[in-house]
Amino acid sequence: MAQPDTDHQGPGSANMEGELRRLSLGGAGLFALLAVALIVVLESLGTQLSVFEEKVVPTERAVGGMFDSISDLSARESAALAATAVDEVDALGDDAEAAQAADAALWTLEGALRPGQLVSLRQEFDAFRESADNLTVAARDSHKVGDAFAAQLSAAQSQVEKLLRGVSALEGEVQLRYILLLRELDSSQSTDALERLIKGDVRMIDERVGKARTMIEILGRRIEQVALTRNRDELNSLNSNELAQAAASAKAAINHLSAALDEQEYADLTAEVADVSAQLSATLALLHATGPTPGLVDLRHAYFIAGATMRSAQAAGRERSLSASATLEEVGADVRSVAEASQAQTDAVVRTTRIGVTLLVLLGLGFCAFSARRILMALKALRAQNAHLAKLKDDLSEANAHLEARVEERTRELSAREASTRLLLNSMGDGVFEANAQGILVGERSKAVDAWFGDRLDQDGSRVWNILSGDTPGAVSVQLGWEQLFDGFLPFEVAADQIPHRFERDGRIFDVEYREGAQESTVLVVVRDWTADVAAERAERESREFQALVGNLLRDRKGFEITRDECAHLIEQLEQAENLSETKKALHTLKGNTASYGFSAVAKRCHSMENTIAAEGVAPTASELAALRREWELSIRGLKEFIQSEEGSSIQVESEEVEQLCRLLSENKDREEVLRLVATWAHTPARSYLTRLERQARRAASRLAKEVDVRVNHNRVRVDSSLDPLWPSLIHLVRNSIDHGLESPEVREAEGKPRTGKLAFSVEKSDRSILIEVADDGAGIDEASLRARLGPKSEGLPLLQVIAHDGLSSKDEVTDHSGRGVGFGAVLSVVESLGGTVSVSTAVGKGTCVQLQLPLVDPTASDATAAA
Amino acid sequence: MPQLLPFAGLLLLSQASLAPATPQESDSLRIGMSTALTGPAAALGQGVKSGAEAYFAEVNAAGGIRGRFLELIVLDDGYEPARTGPNMRALVGDHDVFAVIGNVGTPTAAVAVPIAQELEVPLFGAFTGAGLLRKTPPDRWIVNYRASYAQETAAMVKGLVHDLGLKPSQVAFFTQDDAYGMAGYTGGIKALKAMGYEAAEFLPHGRYPRNTVQVESGLAAIMDPRNDVKAVIMVGAYKPCAQFIRLARKHGLDALFLNVSFVGSAALAKDLGPVGEGVVVTQVVPHFESDFAGVQDYRQLIPEDHRGFVSLEGYLLARAFVAGLHGVRGDLTRDALIDTLEAGLPIDLGLGAPSQLSSADHQLSDSVWPTVIQSDGSYGAIEDWSDLRAYLEVH
């Protein structure tokens, strides 16, 4: 009876426990009783069984064995009686085996028998055995005698047969004699023969042979009768009467025959008769004992005696066997009575056991019924209690279910929100995470964080600084800044600003932003991957630069080529510069040229190098120069094909010039004059240089967000190549004008000027010289302040020299466009090297005009020379 | 030269044993014979045995029967029926013989015949003319070569009455007092009755006990002066018969003495000596000096001093048996042999027309050849019974 698991919950279960305990005690008591009863019964049965096994069974077996022995011996007796020959009797063997078995059985019986019984049984059995032995011996004797008798009889019979044959032979011979006598009588008819036939010996002999034959036949029958006698009386009678008579008659007949034979006349027959007589004697000798050999009759006698012995032995044996059997029966009855007593006792035990067990079972059943009733009652109480408990449990689980549903709903909401947050985070593509004051990451983080910093996130003790910065110094500065974020000493934004914002890792560039976290004591870190933007920007810039370069090249091949050569020359100058001043000049010119033609990478590098020189006052190192050269070569490499393809293969002729030629030819002008005109065509039109300057000006203006209207007045002037070094340097003037001269549109409007500034290039050719003018309507040059900045060393110097003074710039701020007097100085030095002069006229707020006066080489002469 | 012939046969045998198709000794075809090698009938047994062996040796020298040697196993029964039974069973059981041939004697046949029938073994060419081997219909397993005693005595009666011109009443019988004697006697009586002489049973008839020479009583019956006996048909063994003839002649019986073949011609002639001249013996084989092809073949095998009617019969019955074996188609079994013979297989023994058997006739030869002891003691063939008149008139 299993208790439900509520046994600690009420008085019902306690009742039940007590009930069960009492019931099991009762049951155990019953079982103990049953066990005791069983042991008692088994003990009693075991005793009976051992009595059976030790006494009854062996005794019964021994009695059976004795019976077997007796029956064996009886069977031997019967077999001996039934045997028809000595061999069969001998084949029975001796009775030792049966006797041994009987002895063994007797030993076994010894314990079970009363002493008198044992002795008498033993004696009886021995007597029985003896009589059985006697019987066997008698049987053997009887058969032996019988056999001897049969042999003797057979011998006698064959002797008789022999006798008869002999007599038959005699008969035949006598008959033949008789027939021969008849034949003699028949043939001779003599009376003598007749007398011999009637009275003679032959007839007598014939009769006596016949008589002997008859007697011998009778003897044979009598001898056969000996075997048929049934008892000694018959035998005695036969022997004394018929047999003796027959023997005597046979003897008499033979003697009678013998007497009839005349030895003379019947010699052959006499011999035969004597033979027959001897055989008869021999035959008769077989009948009765002569000496030690028993005769036929004696054997028959012995046979009868042996038979009688056998029968008496058989009778004795039977009697003794019956007696032994009777004793055995007694013993058997004793044993049976013991067995029956034991059986009765066993039955009594069984009966008692049956009643006892029945009582116990009834008691047990009653107890079970009682127990069942008690348990049922306890169960009923328990069930009621359980029902109550189940109701309580249901209520509780209902409440729980409600609560669970709420929690579940809430969890669902939260996880949905979390999922959307995560989705948001992940879809941003930025690395977003929160970290606490120790720099340890807390809460959610976007997928990008794992993608970018996954390897460091997993490391033990990984902090924000280790995560963000790959190298130790970087990490230290982040860590310092991070600590400031939390010590509350500085405002958050200020502290955040001081932490490094850009990191480069694994070829990626990350931009990092620090914001106040959602919780106190956490900081939200937003990391963006700028790599792609930077690369794209760079690529675009390069592409733009390349386009600009190609555009410049196509627009103004000559100018481009000049600038290129100039730049190459300047780089060489830089490499060979002997002092810082030369270096500065060359560097600045290079910067201006490269910037104006769109080699922005080179220009940028030049600017950077200028910064370095300005800051540290040290000339660029050889490796820096090498880097500059590499940059340059890289820049122009892409343009080589454009340059090479059309280099020196053409000259530019204006349509007006062609018209002019035509006009000259139609007016039939002097051939010299025509020649001079055409010769000038080999020179480059100034317009191409000027328009190049114009473009550069526009570009510089747009870069500075200034509006400018550039005008070019070239006057169809062609210039020869002697001025080639000049043109690139004019960029300085352009840039000075755009950068320093022209104001921003707002300033111009404020000063009452048009928004768009003006810049004019013009070239004029006289007989001896060529005049190049660059003029703007900008702010002009504040000569006084220039001189003030320059200090005492400007005293006495003309304006031109003041501007061109090294390092001077009218602008406070250094820009990549200009700002230094270096540019002006460079122009000045080129012009002077060409043997020209420079003049500057300026008015503050009105503008500046720079005029370059250059001596003109005779174009005709030079051209002619060139033509030759 | 003729003496060497058996050895020539042996030589052939040894050569054959070198030939590729050598019959295997272990696989020989065994043939049995229970006969008298000792005792009063020893001469007969020896004769039959030698004739059969000579012929088997020739067959073996020619390759045997279906590649198997013929092996003749001979057991001696001494003319005693009591020994014949065990011999027959030993031959069939222990020696596993295919058939038994050439057994000598009627009383022994009385035992052998039921055994042959029981064991289903062919008993072929027994040296006896007794009727118990010649039942109607014949026993399946009994096959005879020779004519019966009845046929012999019938031939005698015919010859005496028809050819020699005697009256049936002048014929007497002297027989052994057993089945043998009775067989011959009955044949003669039947023949006489067939001639219309109804009183044949009352003709003088002398008997003598078997294995004795007590012939006087029989002689007395025949010599009764009331009879006019001119011919005595004798069915007996040679000793009593010789004794009878001697006594009869001594006491002046002037008659022809006619013996059946079984008497043992040579022994009889020898026993009688000079008294024997004119004694007739009928034979169931031709004279061994005759010109029959089969007899010439016989003479090729048997040396001159071993020749005789008995060994010739042994030769011929062996030859007939082998012819039967050769005639079998398919598996060589006992049944197949009997079936083949009963189907009328022609068996040519070189004695004129081939013989044929059927299920109603199990006897190959019905021929009877009369012979007479000549003055030199040898046997001469009688071409015509009337030739015997000379002997009648002499006495």
C-alpha cells in the first residue's frame, strides 16, 4: 500500500501510518506462525522419510532380492528339468551369482529382521539352494544316462540291422541254390535232383534261415521296446520275459541253422552263419552289463533312477522354496507394517498440517479483510484530504499561470525590443558598445564590434583602450582620457574630446565617438569605419587631379610642357640647393607651378615641406626630397603618352595670321616682309600662355571661393622660346593677385565694389621689347604695413624689393596658394635673368598692377637662324 | 603329342596373362561342382571334373568369359547325399559360385536339386539320368545335358525287341533297390508297354541293396526256371553288376547283360575282366574315339590314357554351359543364363545338329549310344543292335 506523497500533510496520513504499522506487525506474526508450522511439519515428514529410506526401502529391496534369488534358482530348476541334453544342463552354469545376491540381501535384512527370522531364513534359503543343486546334478545324471542309453540303443539297432543283412545275404544265397536246383531239375529231370529238392538240405536251410530271420526281427522289436518302457517294473518285466525269450529264440534259431549246414558242402554258408552268430552275441552283449560297461537295460534302469532322484530333488526344492518364501512373506509383512505405521504417521502429520494451514489461511484471510477495511477507511480520509489539497493546488496553479502569462508577455515584449535594438545596432554598420569606468564592455554591442575587434574582445582583461588601439602608447592615451571621463573633473564633452578619435588598425581607419551612456558610469562608444571613405576620397581626388592634368595638357600643351620642364628643373635645383633660401624659393615655385597645373599631390607635399622648414628652419632631408621626386614622377607618368604623342610635331597658326599672309601676298608686298611674317609663326602665340594663366586664375579663385573676371589681351603676339622660363613663374603673380589682391565677394560688397573681381593679362610687343602686365582691382598692397613688418631692413628699399623679400607675405596666414613674397621674388629673379625689369604699381583698396618689361630678341634674325 | 595339349593350353593361359586384356584372378567367374572324388563313384567324379577343367582351361586361355576367368571350385561329397547339401550351400554361400555343374549321382541330386531351386542357382549338366531332374514342366534352375536313364533303358528295350528280335517276355531287370534303379526300370517298363506288352511289370526283376554285392537273391529271381530270360537290363553300380554278371555266367544264365551309362563303363570292364566280353553299356555321349567334331576337339585336350565316356561327358557339359554363358546378352546373371537357354539359344557341341532348349525342355541331349565290351576289355561302338546277336549265340 503505497502512500501518496502527502504523508506529511495531515493527521489522516499519520493515522494510516499507524494502521499500516499495526497491520504489518499482524501479518509478520502470521507469517512467523506459518513458518514455524512449516518447519515442524517438514521436520516430522523428514523423520518419516528417513525411516522410510533407511528401514523400509532397503528391507523391501532386500526382500525383493531374496525373492529374485529364489525365483532365479527355481528358474534354474525348471530349466534343468526342461533340458533335453547334458549340454543344456551344463550351460546353466552354477548358482553362485544367485547365492551371492541372496547373501547380500540377507545382510541387508539383518537389521530389519528378528534374530529368529534371520536364522530360519538363512537356513531355509541354504536348504533350498542345496536342493536346487541336487536337482541340477540329478538332471545332469539323468540326461547323461539317457544319452548313454540312446547311444546303446542305436548301436544295438544297427547291430540288428547288420544281422538282418547277413541273414538276407544267406537267404539270397540259399534261394539261388534252390533256383539252381530247380534249373538243374528242369534241365535234367533226374530223380536225384527231385529228391534233393524235396528232402535235401537246401529246403531245410531255407526254412531255418527264414526262422532265424524271423527271430532276429523279433529281437529287434524287443530291443526297441526297451526304449518304450515307462518304469522300472515294465522294464523288469520286458527284460525278464520278452527280451530274454527273444534272445534265446534267436540264439536257438541260429544254432538250429548252423546245425543244418554240412561244413563240407556249405562251407561258405557255414562261415556266414558263424559270422551272423557272432554278431548276434555281440548284439546281446549290448543288452546287459558285461564287466564295467553298462548294458542297454542297465542304462534304462539308471535312467529311471536318475529321474526319480530328480523328481525328489525337485519336490524338496519346491518345499524349501515355499518355506523360504513364506518366511520372506513374513518379513515383507513386517516391513510393510513398519511402512504402514510410518505412512500412518505421515498421513497424520499431513492431516494435522492441512488443518493447521487451513486455520492459518483463514486467519490470514480474516486479517486481510480486517486490514483492507481499516486501510479503506484511512484511504477515504486521505482521499478527502487530497481533494482539499488538490483544490488548493489548483487555485495556486491558476494564480501561477496568470502570473506566468504576465511574465511571459513581458519577456516577449522585452525580447522583441531587444531584438529590434540589436537589429538596429547591427544594421547601422557601426561599432557600438558600452563600457564602464574600468573600460570593461557591458551590455549589448553591435555586430561590427565583433567583426572588427573580435580578436581582442575575447582576450582576458581586455579594456576599451586595448580594444581600440593596437599599440601601447595609443592605448595609454585612451586610458588616460577614459579615466578623465569618469573623474567628473572636466565636462563630459571636453573630456571626450581629449581622447584620440581616430585609429588605424589592420589597414582600416576607425573614427571613434564617445557619448554619455544610457546608464550612469557607462560610456557609449560609436566606432565608424572610415577606411572606405578615405580611400574613395583619395581615389576621387587622384582621379580629379588626373582629369585636371589632362585637361590642362590638352588646352595648353606648350605651357604644360614648359611647366613640366620647369618643375623638373626646380626639383633638380632643390636637390642641389646650397642654402635654405634657394631651397625655399625653388620649393615655393614648384608648389605654385604644380598647384596651378593640377599636380595637387606634389603641391601638397611641397606645402608640407614648407611647413616643416618654417617650423624647424631645417632644410628637407635627402629622403624627403627623394619622396618629392617620386611623387612628381608618379604624377607625370600617367601623362607621358599624351605629352609624347604630339611633342614638337606642330605649330599653331591663327586664322588671322593666315589672312594676314594672304593679304601680304595679294598686295604683292615685299618678299622679306612675307618671310618675316611666316618666320614668326614658328614662335608660340602669347595667347596660349595667357589663357593658361587665365585658367589658373579662375581655378585659384574658385578654390578660395572668390569670384573673378579674367581678361586676356594678347594682341596676337608671338614669343620665341627665349622667354620660356618666364611663363611658369607668372603663376606667382596670378596667385598673389587672387590670394592677396582680390577680396572675398562679401568684403568687396562691403567696400562698395562689385562682387566679381577683375584680373587682366595683357602682352604688347614693341620693336625692342615685350611688355607683360598683370593687373587686378583687389585690395592692393599695404606698403606701410609691409615695411613695418619687415622692420628696419626695409628702409631705403623700393616697393619691388620689399615685396620680393624672402619670407615675406602679406597674409598672416600661410595658405597653399600663396602668401609669401617668395613668389614675387621668384618672378623677379627670372625676369632679371632674362635681362628684363619689373615694376609694381599699387593702391590700397584699388588694386595692383605688375609690369614686366623684357627685351625682345629679333624674331626675324633668330627665326632665320632657326630656319637655316 | 596329344598328351602335351593340356600343357599347350596352360602355355596359352600364361601368354594370355601377359596380354593387355588379362582377366583378373580376383574377378573370376566361379563355377561350383559337388561330386564324388572319393568312394565307390570316385572314378565318375574325377572323370567329369577332368573333362570340365580341360575345357575351362581352354576358355580361360582364350580370354575367359567377358574378361573373367572361369574358376571351377570342386567339393567332394563322396557320393553321400548327407554331404551334398552342405557342399551346395558352401558353394553358393561361401564361394559365391555362379552355377553348379556336373554333380555326380542321383541320390546326391535328390538333395542338390531342391537346394538349387531354393537358392536359385543353375544346376547344370548333373551326371545323372534320374527323373527327379527331369520333371514336367522342368524345374527352372535344373538344366540337363544327358539323356535320362529311362531313355537309356527305353533304347535298350527297343534295341532288344525291335532290332535283336527278342520277345518282351525274354527281358529281365536287375536294379539297385533305390530311385536310380527304379528310374531305369520304369523307363524300360514304359517302353515295353509302349510296344504293347502289357505284362511288363511281371517280368523277372531282381534287386540288390545299395552299397552291397548281395546279388544272389536278385539273380535267383531272374534265373527261376519258369522264366526264359535272354537279356538282363541292369541299373546299378559296377560292383554288384559285375558280381551279378559273373554269378549269372557261372551258373549258366545265357543272356545279354545291358548296363546304363551310370554303371561306370571303365570300372565295369575292368572288374569283369575276360568275363565282360559282350556286356553292353549304353552311353549318353558318343564313343570318345568317334569322328564327331566335338569329340575331336575333346581329344585335342585330353591325353589318350585319360580319355573316356565320363570325361567326355564332363567336357561336353562344360562346353554346353560356356556356350550358354556366351549366348547371354546384357548383364551376366543366373536369370539371364536360364532365360537365354529357355529362349532357344542354339548350342552346337559338334555332335550333329545344335540343340535348343525351351521352358518345357531342359535337356540338351536325348541321344543314347550303345557300346559293348570287347574281348580286349575295351568298348566298341555298336552301330546296330542286331550286331549283338553274335554275343547271344556265343553263350
